[in-house]
Amino acid sequence: MQIPSPLRRGRLVKRYKRFLADIVLDDGEEITAHCANPGSMLGVAIENATVWVNEHNNKKRKLAFSWEMVEIGETLIPINTANPNTIALEAIEAGAIPELAGYGDIRREVKYGEASRIDLLLTGGEHAAPCYVEVKNVHLSRIPGLAEFPDSVTTRGAKHLGELSRVAAAGGRAVMLFVVQRSDCTRFRPAADLDPAYGAALKSAVAAGVETLCYDCEVSLSAVGLRNRLEIELV
């Protein structure tokens, strides 16, 4: 997935009201940027961290800048939670996820279940039955090498697992795909201490037949793409 470029570097002053971030650019300009991340951003919204923003030329936008990435140590991390759906779609189309290969058509945001929408619905090709793929963004890492989700309580995430479980229980194929938007992790674990209900829901979903996949990303200032499959630890 291509990142709008060139990006401008700055320093994070604070992130607030979920979708706003005050930033001081390297040239001293003080800006307020849109933050496309409704979560807690635990571990990535750190005061004085180096950040990268995209400047828009659209005068109709309320904010001229969007916060795209943050540097934590030597790791570059995209913060936009909408990225993983596009990253996953491009990876599946390119055959970069062997577990999801062989389907002839991919549709996004398809209605199913109880007033829900599945992120990706794979159909046709070599497979007689469809595959329901829910995609989650992961950026939390509190222990070196370990990626975690969620970074705060997510009742919506637990609901999605329930929907996938019903698909699997009915004999369909359901996949929970975690996309880690960083390249410094080798394994994944649900953050059950931050959201015990989600941790329990993930265990129940696996027991019901939901498949779990986790991949990290190769990240640069110009692109983000799926890279390696990570080990999943269900504890």
C-alpha cells in the first residue's frame, strides 16, 4: 500500500479528542493534524515522539495535515487503523497470504450476521464455499518482539468474533486476520489484561472453528506491505 508522499517530519505535542494531534514540524510550524485512529494508541501516542504527517492540497478539508506514522525507537509504525484492510486486500490479490489463496473474487464491507459487515468476503475460484475475513489493526507492543491486540476494551471486536464463530459453527470458513503495522515483532498474543472479554471471545472463536492468522508488515515512509506470518499465542 502506497503512503502519500512526501511526508513531513515533526514532534508530537499531544493527541486528544481521539482524532486530533498537535504537532511541531521540523521547521517550527505548529499544526493540528487529523489522527485516523479511534483507539487508545497505547505505546504509540508518546509525547515528543518523532512523527510523520501528510500535507493535503484539498482546501475543503478542515485540517490540512494527517498524522501518518510515528517512530518508536528505531521502529516506524503507521497509525491509521484503516490501512490494514487495504494491506490485506492487496496481499491476497498478490497471493502473499497462502492460507487465503485460490479465491476468484474479493468484496469489501459485505453485510452479514446481525447488522454486521465483514471486512473481506472471498468467493469463487478454487473454492466452493466463501471465506469471511475480519481484519484488525495491531500496533501495541509492550514486550520486545510481542505484538498485542487490543490496546483498550473493544466490545465491537468481541462482537465480530461472535459473528465469525456463528459462521464457523454453521460449517462456513471464517478467518480472524491480525495485521501488525510494525516490523519488530515475531509473535502475537491477545492483550487479555487490557480486555479480558476479548481474550475470552478469541479463545471461544478458535474453539468454534474460526481460523486465526497474524502477519507483520514491511514499513517505509512511502509504502506498507504484508511481510511475515507471526506465531499466535493463545493464553
